[in-house]
Amino acid sequence: MRIYLPATSADLSRPAGVPPRWAHAVTAELRRALPDEDDEGLEASAMLAAADESIVHLRAASSAVPRRVVVAADVADPAVVVPQRARPWREGDDQLPSAVEVRAIVSWADVVSIHVDEPVAEADVAAALADDAAVDRAAEHELLWHDIVEREVLARELRG
């Protein structure tokens, strides 16, 4: 299953991989919620949900560089739990039904790409850390695609 893990710059320095956490994926319920989207559009929606959630992780990591990080990985289905929702998703709900629980460390060998804000986004992401109203401004920035072989370089760059 392809998952999109919300992350921070500190996660890129972890030698074993990304620890268990909530992530996002193309779930059956996401497909039902967005019936007009093709696979690429559904994957983009899941990745953008992870990018929004990376702001939550940044708020908890006070020393992290204010740039959203999303780690895309292919993991075995048993490592991922799709939660049962109390009620089906409805149009107008705040969040799309893409959340999944990752119950194992995601090793760097399973990562297919890393997506990071470019430096120009830092001011808007920093504002979003302090003010929920600024999250939409941060979301206007596109995440840059990086191959997994760039992980250590990115980690150093984001450490400053």
C-alpha cells in the first residue's frame, strides 16, 4: 500500500526510518468520497492531507525548520490499519477519509520519494504553526519531489 507520512526535518535524520504514526493513503472510503478522481488525483489528495498534517508535527517539534515534509512509501498491508469511522464521510466534512494508522517503522528501503516545501514557503509555514488561519496560505505552496537517495542531503539542508 502506498502511504504518505507527515514528517519533519528531524524524521529525515532517523537512521532506521520513520516511526509509527498516522499517515494518509488512498482508502476505499476516499475513493467513495471523490468518485470523479482518477488514481493520480486520489494520491494527490492523500499527499496533500499528509502535508497539512505535517504542520501538526512541526508544532510539536519546536526546533524543526518550518517546511512541510511528506514521505511517500510502499509498505505491506499488515503494517497499516484503516480505522473504522463512526459514520460515512459526507460532503462538507473537514477532512477527507484518507487517514490510516501505520503500526511499524517505515524503513528507508520502503520509501519511494520525499516531498518538501521549497525555502520560499518557510514564512507561510511558520505562520501556520502559530495560527490555524494561515494553514491555507502554507497549502498554496507546492511540495518539491526528491528521490530517496537525497534523504541525507535534505536532512543536512533542513538542519541549517
